[in-house]
Amino acid sequence: MSVIIGAFLVTMQHQAHRIFRMMMICALRKIKIMQGKILGEKVLFQRRFWNC
């Protein structure tokens, strides 16, 4: 009985780890996209400034 519970806990932990990792990757992508947008805006602003 305890073996089944132990295996269940291990699989649950594994799933939780996978989900957590997926969430982390997703969050990092969002941060990168946001940083890219900010950098893009800065570049656009600089271009506009130099075009003046």
C-alpha cells in the first residue's frame, strides 16, 4: 500500500516539477518579449531623435 502511495507522490512531484518548469519558461519568454519591446521602443525613439 505504501509503495503505491510513494509511487503516486513521486509521479505527482514529477508532474508538478514539469508544470513549474513550463510556467517558468513561459514567464521568462514574456519577460524577454517585454524587454524586447522596451529595447525596440528605445531604438525607435533614438531613430526618431536622430531623424530630427
